[in-house]
Amino acid sequence: MAYILIWEFHAPAMRVAQFEQAYGPEGPWAKLFGRADGYLGTELLRSEDQPGRYLTIDRWESETAFEMFKRLYGAEYLALDKSLEGIAVVETRIGAFNAP
């Protein structure tokens, strides 16, 4: 069973390339997550009908693995989040899900 976090973002037209680089599977978020045990990967989805709208899907082995990541890398997570402020005008946590 996997633990999956889904977020929705809206990036302004002038920041789309920067957003895709930062939130894609090779970007700084995925690299930070990849330092933790239990991280399975990130997927970035771009809306076909709403320019600038994206979903990210972060996969973890378990909720416990994600919670351990937050404990170990919480300060780095907050620093990265702060450094990318403004890259998206909307950031909404859709939710956490378990894959059977």
C-alpha cells in the first residue's frame, strides 16, 4: 500500500517554466524528498483545459515514511517552500490517499 499526497497549483503564465522545473520529478522538491527513505516519486500533471493549472502527486511507501521525512527535513522543507514563494498563485492540498 502506498501513501499519496495530491496538491493543486495555479502558476502565472510568466512563471510556468520555472514552476514546471521546480515541481517536476527532477526538481528541487523531488530531490529533497528523495533524501528520505520511503519516497517513491513525484508526478507533475498539467491541465489541458486550464492554462497554468497543475496537480502534483507525491508517492511514499507509507504515512509513517512521510512523517519521518517531515521530522528529519522539516527545516529544509520550509526553506525551500519560502524560496519558491510566488511561483504559484494558488496552492491547495487536495488530500492524502492510500493506494490499495
